[in-house]
Amino acid sequence: MFTGFKKMAALGGVLGGLWFAASPASAADSVPLLAQAAPVIQAPVADPAPPAGPDATQPPMQQAAAAPAPVRMALLLPNRGGMFGAAADAVRTGFLTAYSRQKDNIQLAIIETGDSVPDMQRAYDDASARFDILIGPLSRSAVTAVAQSGRVTKPTIALAQPDLPGETEAQLPPMMLTVGLSIDDEARQVANWVEKEKAPGKIFAIATPVAWQKRAARSFQARARQLGLQAETLELSTPGNALSAPGLAQLAKRIEQEKPALIFAALDASQVVQLRSAVGTELPIYGTSQINPFTLSRDNPNDKLPELEGVRLIDIPWQLEPDNVAVSRYPRPAGNENDRPNPDLARLYALGIDAYRIAHEIAQRRSGFDLDGVTGRLNVNMIGGGATYFQRQETQAVFQNGLPVPTADQY
């Protein structure tokens, strides 16, 4: 029933580390990209529209003052041929989609870099000397290096979270925002949701040895305990691509004996199907966006997961809310007819849209603002010389008739 979703799981983990097995068929088909040249590309996407014709009654000095200098913006992404090529292409296409609808005196350049941290750091340092706002890097390791370099002097919108051990609090430079989609943040939001449900009893947080799943379970447990909830992390082994049958049997026995209030599943969709088959349908299960293997681009009415009926999760509006005003104003990226839409690439396309919208607000010198974004409700604060703040609130959903549907009550 879910062999197709197992294949998609190999492309997942974008929230945990940005790795893919294939690039999108050409998401860029729907948005024109500029010709680019190696090794590092400085590609002005478009010049700003010229100002309206001068007023003959206005003195020359006043005419010149009426045309403000354009804001120079640089999008730094790994090159398309590298290991992050598919992710970079999705972000680039979403970014340019948003840019094409809201240019407002912005000059945009796309800079392609190598995959290594030193390559990215050199490109960042060079761009910082010549641009007003920088968007990137995209990988966790590169964001960590830039954040710790001591050389962030321009507004910088990082597209991933820094790679820090455990629950270490990120100490970001004053001019840096990290807006990347984060499995850790999702897990903490699920803990907040669970706390509001007020279900009494212990919570089991289930993960496997996969890095992003361990991080999600750890983040959920830490936040749950802060909220006064009792949470225990349990790790299941994964021989092959399936959850361990003996491990599932042992888990089912513990559930029968200890009667936990609910399960937080730091798992993907196919693994939750296996979990459900082992422990039954009575125990509530909550999870992250990785439980949603669908995109709104699907056109196969049989593409459903009835085995997950009642499972709760959070995901971005781009994946759940076609009627959301922010979502409906942007086109879906073009793809290959024969390829199943990849939900992680769809999320990165949406991240590109919101990254540009945040950069645009900063270009208008707005230091604090809220956005109804395609990746969630965004609250941003970037005060020169002071602390930065970024928060994303994603959408709560529950599986109904085999598909995730937003819940009526959103916290």
C-alpha cells in the first residue's frame, strides 16, 4: 500500500539536513531564469522599473532626489550540479516567483557556489561587500559557519537552521535571521498543541536512529517537559527500510501495560502506517510534516492513506490550504507528468517564496512585521544593533478520508 511512500522517504529529511536523490523535473520551467556562468554567477535578474517621467516644473535636483537608489539583493545558493542541486533549484524558483510579483526597486543577483563550507563562506564574504541584503546559505553547516564567522555585517536571511549540538540555543549575529524549515521547531509546536489538549498521562516519543528523527524526538521531549508533561523517548531499529518487528511488538506490550496518553511519532508516513498496524488505532498519534507525503498538486483521487485516519500533524499552508489567500496567489511549480510530486521540494519552493517576502520587507526598512506566509504565520523582528527574532506557526491538521485536512481550531 505504501511502497511508493517508502521511495519518497529516501528523498525526505529536508528538514533534517537537505539531501535528495533527484532534482525536480524542471520547476524552473514556470519562471524564467537567467543564463549563468561558472564558477560563481552574478546574474542580475532584472533592473528595477524606471521612475515615472520627470515633472518639467521640478528643478533638476528635486528630480534626482525623487528616485531612491535600488536595494541590491543577492541570493546565494549551491550550484545545480552539486549534492544540494535539487533543493537549490526549488528555492530559487520559489524566490523568483515571488520576486516577479513584487520587484519594488529591488536589484537581484543570483550567486551560485560550491557545496563546501569554505566555498560558501568565500561567496558570502564577497557578496557582503557588494550587496545590501543577502539570502542564504542553504545548508545547515554553511549557516553555522557564517553565523560563527564574525563577519555578518549586512542583513542576512539564512535558509536553514544552524547545526548545533543537542538543545544548544543558537546565538545568532544581530543582522542574521534563520528562516529555514525546521523539524525541531515543528516538534516543539506539536508539544505546544499536545499541552493544550490536556491529555493526562505519559507520552511516548517514537523515533529511529535517523538523525532528523532523533532530533525531532529530542526537541519534542524537551519542550514537553518544559510544559510540565511527562515524555519518554523510545528508539526503534530499522532493518532494511521497515521498523523492527520485535521492536514494534515490545512497544505494543509497553503501551498495553503503561497506557500512555498519546504517541509523538518522529517518523515518516510509511513508518507511521507500520506503527499503527502494530499498536492499533485507539491511541492518539501526533507528528510533524514528514507524516504528510502529499502535495496539493496531486491529481490521483486514489492517492490516499486511509491507514492514517485520525493521525494529527502540522505542516505548512502550502501543503494543506489551497484556499489560503497567500497560497492561492502563487503558481505551483511545473513538473514532469510521470513524476510523483515531491513534498519536500514543494516545501522548499514555498520557502523560497517566503524568503523573498521577508527580504522585501527588510528592503522597505521594516524591522518588525508579521506575514501571512505560504510556510506559516511569520513574525519577524530585525533591529539594527539588537537581537533578531523569527517565529513560524504552521498549520494543524488531521487525516480524514486518507488525506491531511486543517483542523477547525488553530492555536
